[in-house]
Amino acid sequence: MTLLKTVFFGTPALSVPYLDLLHQLTEVQLVVTQADKPRGRGMEVSACPVKQRAQQLGLPVLSPEKLKDAFDQIAAVPFDLGVAVAYGKIFRPNFLALPKLGILNVHFSLLPQLRGAAPVQQALIQGYAQTGISIFWIRPGMDDGPLFLQKPAPILPQDNAQTLFDKLIPLGLDGLKDVLAQIQAGRLVQQPQQGEPTLAPMLQKEDALLRPSLLTAVQLHNRVRGLACGPKPKVPFCHNGQTEWLQLVHTELTQDDAPAAAGTVLRVERNRGILVKCKEGSIWFNEVHPAGKKAMPADAFANGRGLKAGDGVFRE
């Protein structure tokens, strides 16, 4: 059997298992990643995880600053199918016309829900109870191409962005394996997306600055879950006339509530944390990460700062 000739488009670590699968099941002609960038604490210029893995596998790699700059080089490679996983660049129509079959994308939501750059994080932030993966044919619009396959996955109350990625990545691999087998057998699926689209915009640093006075307890908790990968969720901590942003590592919803101004400490409890009043409801800060220190139990932070019930320290 003649194997499919493919080109893989991807950049971050989560894309690496998909390159490995494609390497096992197809003839990968070329790997395309984003350009080398400053990374890590030292901000030294280095290759992205997909480029590093492609080099380990002995595969040819292109890492253009702009995808259009590599058009002629990609066009010179005959291939049947393109596969993109978290590549991070837009494909113009001339690129989509290069492979015989088209370019597939593995997207971490049940399209048309959560079209955009941050579907996993936004599924949590927006309070979804279910998500999944979609493998679809890329078109010029944003994540609006016809579907080949979808697989659902529940979002559990204890899930955060990291655990949800851990759940969806293998689900996507199973889906891609199925899709490649169908294409190899000559079956192509193109089903239109059904339903009202929702969006999953890329997260900005400002999205991580959380104010209990402006958010309900549920909204604040969901943002902490969704920001487990990416910008670090922080709340304003006002003490001795100074305001610092205290990073939240883990929070917990509760029915325990009391009348108070949003941002007020309702209680400090050993082995539980700091109970804080929000715009609506209240929330436990279980674990926090003060600037310049290690993450610690929130009750230890409270004891070190002398926090007590009635202190209005989590507001500006």
C-alpha cells in the first residue's frame, strides 16, 4: 500500500505527539513551524518543540517568519495532505490549494463552539460542561471549514486547563488515526458545521487580573481553572497602603457565604485557606503564590500577613 505523502504544520509541545503519529502512519515530506524565538528565563533564541522533534526524526523543517515567505519551498514538495495542529498561522487560499486533498486541522473543541486560538482555556472560563476535538478541513475563514470527525469529552469540576489538555490530546490522536485510516482507504468526509458559533479568543495578560469586586465566585473560579496554562491569574492584595497582585494557584467554590463588601476576608481556616467575598457568592483561596516567593497554602500566607475576618484586602 502506498502511504499518504504529508506536510505537518505545528509549533508547541502539544503538537509533537501528532507529528510522531504522522511519522508512523504516513510519509512526512516536510515539517513547517513558526520561526525560532527567544524562550525560557534566559530568553535565548531556540527552536520550538516541533522543530526539535522533526530534527530528531531526520525530517526536513522550515521555520519562516511569515508563512508566505516559504510558499515556493512548500509548493516544490508534492504532497497529498497537510495536517495542522496548533501551528498558529493563517493559511491563505494559495496554500490550501497545494496538497491534492487539502489541509486538515485538529482543533480542541466541538466546532462551531469555541472557534479561535484558546478553545481549551475558554471552555473552562466560559463554564462549559462538555468539549471535545474536531478534525476539519481548513478554509479561509476562522475554524469554519467542513468537519471530518468529532469526539466529545466531559469537563469535570476538578478540571483545569492542564488536565483538560491532558484529556484532549490523546483523544485528538485517536481521532487523527481514524481519519488517516479512512483517507488511506479512499473515504473523504466533509460535513458542514451545525449550530451557532461561539468564540475562543486568545488570552491577554489583562485577562488574568481578577477582581473579586467585579466577578462572581463562579466566574473567578472558572478563570483560575482556565488560566492554569498561560497568563497567571492574580487578585489585588491591599496591605499597609500598598497594592500587589497575588497569584492564585488553586481556588474552591463553596456555599458558605455572608453579607460583606466584595473583596472582604470572611474567614481564615487552617488547611483550607482564605474565604473571600466576591461580587456574588464567596470563594476559598486554597493556594497562592506571592511575588518573589514560592507557592504556599493560603492560610499560611494569611497568618504571615495577620489577615483576619473583616479585612477588606482583596479589592482596589
